[in-house]
Amino acid sequence: MNITVEGSEEYGNSIYGELFDRILIDLGLANRIEDVKMIIEPEKPLFLISVRMRQARTAVKVSDICSITPREGNTYMVINNESYAPALLALLWKQFGRDRIEQLTRLEVLTHGIPPEKLQDLTLDPGEELKKEVLDAIWRLLPEGFKTRHNLYSEKVMTIASTEHDMKPEFVKLAESVHQEMVAGRDLSGMETKVEDEEEEDEGGEP
Amino acid sequence: MYEVLMFDGGVYRINELFELVEDIGGFVIQKTQIQVMISITIAIPAEDRPAIEAKTRELGGKLIEVPLAGTEIAVVGPTLGRHHMPHPICDIAEHLRRYGAITVVMGLARGKGRQTAQITADEQAFIEEYDAAVFVLGNFKDCIMKEKIRLFEHIEIPVTVVCGPEITGLPNCEALVCGIGRKVERMRHAEEIAKLEETAQAVQDIVAVKKMEIDEDPLYVHPAEVKQRIENLEPVKQSLRPAPIVLHLNGLRVKVPFEETRELLSGVDVFGRRLGDISIISPSRLGGSTMIRILTKSQVASKDAKAAPPIGPKAEA
């Protein structure tokens, strides 16, 4: 993961780079983010962050991740891949309501009055989940008082410009240009971030 | 000047220590006994410390420095949001407690942002009830120097500011500690602990200055003496709040409702005087609490002079 911070204050830039790295590690997102660019200009005031995510897992059909068996008008499901369990349950609750979904054990689910045909073709999209988690990480980082925001989204990149009072056209333009740069993908081969350097040093220092 | 120390040892012959403290004109601030072990926080005249040290050696105990004992300190953050809490505000508060202070963590209602950051008169009055305040700010010099200084501009108690960037000087504060900015994890590395130590030292220094100022015109009685006299009152004994009596440098906070107990507190006898005559008893902004501000000797003398009937030829006429 590469984190670049530009701005008028060197100390604040380095701290915010470390902060975001720490937040991503806490949320278990460090290996799902490819590139981060921040522009911090406290005197304007402007806080801009653009995050490029790695490819999320592709959408899967429910029939691919669990075995589905009809049982007296109901459907009995056994989840094969546990990592999908929370997303599957959330999807079932949303589609059919909590009353009709009974979780028998950690990996067994009984759906009341729902035929298997209705369940087989449902799909789970982990990409949406990832976006939500990344957004949560960004909320944790954004200065609390910067309530005026301009958001730009594309499939893999999320850019948020925030300020305290008016969102000036120059901020929006800058956000758009950074967003385009991140969508196109920056050449990271020559970049060495502080965070990566530190990790390398740590590894080298171990006996 | 009084010095506050903590004795840690056994209960065997402990009465000898109590008698010595009384003989040299000191006070017991707090006493905690756990089976045969006892820790006692005492306030003693600084010049008599060798006598206490000798007695401690004789009893096989040890003396611990608690320079902030008998103080209540507010650690203030811009808001209670997760951007500022729990680190580093709670880390600083916890570290100050190790030096004997009672600490209170608070967040302002609208302290976030730059130009929008503000402190209300109510919050200011609330903070001023404490002996000292620590304001914990962020990472950007421009933001701190231009905007955030307004937060503690009119605070009348000593203020220590803690912030991230290196700043040579900041107006409106008595001490400045740089190198602690926004954090999302506990301050547990060696250099971070050194910064916590630096913060504690800065607070100790400003508290020491305040103590010296108080010594120039000493209080009529030491707050610990008032504590001894009011801790056995029924409403105080019934208070279930932690630390129902908190010592301040120039008074006490008693966690009992003002309206219901003002008469009782005013009538407490202190060296033949009513407590109400030698102190100002007022409601605390902290709900259900009462503040007792002890008057200085000169204030009491001046109050007595005003109250006494006039003497001399005019009076006789």
C-alpha cells in the first residue's frame, strides 16, 4: 500500500499518513487498499483524500457458497465458506425479514416458507461491503469540523474533499483532477513511502 | 509550604507515624488499609520531611512522592468524538493520576474545526472550578496558533497545552508540551511515555507555582483539615459517588447537593469558627456538588474587621 500526503505542514502530513495506515490496520483493510493520496492545506482550509481499492472478491451466487436442501416447505442451508456467512445472513434478513430466517448453528440456516429456487440465484457482492468499510476508515480520519464535503466515486476509487465553510470551485477542480489521476492509476514503482520504509526497517532489525 | 507524600507500609506501630504527623503540624489526607498493609497520603511542612523519612525507615515502610496529590485537574479535548478520544486524552489523564492528581476528562460541545471552534461561558466556568487544565490539541501549527488559542484565552486557572507540532511559544497558557498530536492507539512506546512524563512535569511545575502563590497569603486552614471535619457528616457519608470529597489547592469539592447541605456545611466548627465564615460555599457546576473555597488569613482578618463594632471616639459618640 502506498500513502502519499501533500500539504503545507510537514509534521501534520507525516502524522496523518501514519494515522491512516494505523486505522486501516485496525479495520483489517491494509491489504485491500492499493494507493492513498491526501492533500492537507489547513490554512485554506482543505482536506482531500483519495483512496484506490484493490479488486474486491467477485460476486458469488448463494448456491456456490452453501448447500441448499428443501425441507417440508422450508429450506435448509449449510454454509461451506464461513467468510461469506455474515454477508449471506445480512442479505437474507434484508430480502425476507428476520422472522423467516433462523440461524440454527454457526453455519446452518433454516429459512421458513422460502423455496430453494428463490435462494439459489441470489448473489453476494463483497465489493459493496469493501466500499462501506473504506468509507468508515475515511470518516475516522477526516477532521471532525470539516463538515462540507464533495464526494467522487468510481468503481475502485473514492475521493472526498472536505472543508469547514464553503466548498470552493478550486477545491472541486482539485478533487476531480486527483480523482482522475487515481482512476488512471499512479506509477507506484518509483515511490517509496515512509510507512513502507519503516516496515522494511522493522523487518531488517529483527534477529 | 506543605509537601504531600504517600507512606506505604505495614500497620505495626503506625500510630507513631500519625502522632508524628500531628506533632509537626501535618495532616492525613487519605488512609487506605488492606489487611495488614496501609497507604497513607500525608501533607506535612516541607522542612519536617527528614523526621518523617526517619520514622518511615524505622517502621520499614517507604515514602512515595505524589506531587499532584490534593489537586483536581481537568483534561480537556476539543470534542468527545472518536477523533480525540480516548487517545491521547485518557492516556494523559491516567498518567497524571499516577502522580496523585484526581483527573476529569471533558470534551467541549463545539471545540472541533478551525474558525468554528468555540468554548461556551458555561464550559469555561466549569473548567475554572479545577486547579489546572490540560488542553489537548491536534497536529497542525496553523490551526493551533491562529484558531485554537481562543479556546483557553479567558481561562483563569493555569493551562497546559499539549499539541503535535513543535511550537516555540503560545500565548494564554502557562506551559506547552509539543510532540503529542492526534493518536488512534495507546501511548505505550518509550518516546511516548517520555512525552507523558513531560506533560506530568509541566503540570507539576504550574501547580508548584500556584502553591507558592497561595503560600504568600496562606489559607485560613488547610483544605485537608476541613476534610477531616466534614467527612463524618451524615450526607457526606451517605454519598455513593467515588471520592465524595476532593481536595483542591484552595478548597474542596464535596459531592453533596448544595441546597440541602449548605446550612450543615456552614455550621461546621473549624478552630472555633464557622466554616461559612472562613470560606465561600457555592454550588458546583458539576451537578449535585458543592464547592468550598477557603478564604486566606488576610481575607478573614479583613472580614472580621468589617464585622467588628467600630472603636474610638466616633463610636463612643
